[in-house]
Amino acid sequence: MATKKKRSPSTGTDTWVVISADSAISTSKKDSRDPVIVRLKNPSTGLVSLYMFAGGDTRVFEMKAFKEDHHSWFIGQTVHRDGRLLYVTPVDPLYLVLPYLIKAEKEGKFQPVQQMVMDEDFPACTRLLNCLGEHASLAHIAEEKEVGNQKFHRYSQEKTMEWLKKKVDKTVKVLKNSNISVGGGVKSTTYIRVKKESDVSDEEYLRYAHGLISEYLSEDLSRDLLKHLQLPDVSSPKKVEPPNKKRKLSDKPVEAAEDYTQFNGRDFARKVSFQCFLNEERKTAEYMKCDNF
């Protein structure tokens, strides 16, 4: 007697729960190309991570994930084993270009940027050149010479340190204006301040901001920035997270082994559901598009 074959449950491996800025997936009449997920070298670790280009390669976003053990999503009548919450946020392309300029600087000469930002292992790195503009100008991190109609660049440590210092100063300003608690007066498990806000020193804010910026820098560059900020090197910035930074879930770049690039193409928007669960009252799996992240 033949036995009835059981149907294996659908795992929904082509659907993810993603929080994304609307600019990451929006298109225009001038450029209707879908976002593209690519493999690039992580500027901090040197390993492979996934990034996304949008707006006709004029914007680049990093892909990270919150992950809990033994977690899955229930979407409609389907169980999705990939229980992570992915989020896509803008990243300054200069962070990703920096390692290439630093490497080329060893030759000690000015070169066209197209000649420096090249990588056989990560051919998509050339897309970064399309993201460079007024707000992400190479002038922030490199010297420039113009011969005829062609520009040549060479990495500048001095300019880079000043540029990174401005990043740190802006981060400190945001932390203060947003009343984000930092320093030793915060209990990391509850994120509750046990000291008065006036007890927090400028050094604590600087060190916290330095830790955040260092997530996009190599260990050597992070250490150089620490010296430039005139902060004592109490420990390795790559082994210790920013002081009391709240991170109950893992917050890591999406590794390249997780092949989300398979969904690149014209049907990107159909296969990749850039939506998230926000309906806590009903406790049901209801999609709500995140337009204003």
C-alpha cells in the first residue's frame, strides 16, 4: 500500500523582514533601475559584507542584522526560518573608498581614482565612484592635482584625520541633543542613567562617538583617530565596543555567505519585501511599509 507523501512546509527563504529608508528602494522617472545588492570589502574588518546600491548607483547602503537564537517569522500561513531583522541604512562611500586610497598611497604618487579603486576580488567596488559628490568628495581624504582635464589624487592622512574629527564632533552633538546616555553612569543592561547628566564629561562623549565611527575604520586608522582626538588609548577600540553601547541583539554586517545577491534583477521589488511588522496591538503578522525610517 502506497503511503501518502507529506508535504514539506514552505520556509519562505525568498522573503526577509527589512527596515529600510525609503530612499533605498525608491526610483525616479530618470532612473527606474532596481536596487542592487553586492559584495564589498568591509572597511573595518577587511572581510566580505553585503551592501546595496540604489538611485542608479548614486547611493550606497550597508546591510546589517539583528539576530536572536531560535527565532523565525510567521508571515501569513508561512514560517520563515530566517528570523533576523535586516535593516538597510545609508553609509558614507568615503569609508569604503579609504582602504583603497591608503593602499595606493604606498606608491607615493598621484593617481586617477579609477586606478586606485580597483579590486579583482570585489569588482563592484568601482560602483562607489558613482557615489562620490559634493558631500562625499575625495577632497576630504586626499590631495588633488589636475593636469589638463584629468584629476589625480593621493591619500592624505592629515585631511582624513580632520574629516573624521568632524564626523566625531557631529556625532557628539547628536548624542547630546538627543539625550543619549553615555559614559560610566549608564547601566548597560537597563540603559538607565545612575549619574546626573552634568556628570558626563566631554571625554566620555568623545570616546563614545569615536567608538561608533571606528565601526567603519581599520584598527590602525581607529587608533590614529584616537591620538588625533587626544584621547588616551585605554584599550583596543576593535575589541571593546563603545562604552555601554546598548546592543542586546547581535548587530553585525550581513555576511557574503548569505547570498541575497540572487534576487538582483528587474523583479527585485517583487521578490524582496521591504516591509516590517509594526502592529503590536493585534499581535498578527501584518505588513506595514516603513516609509519614514
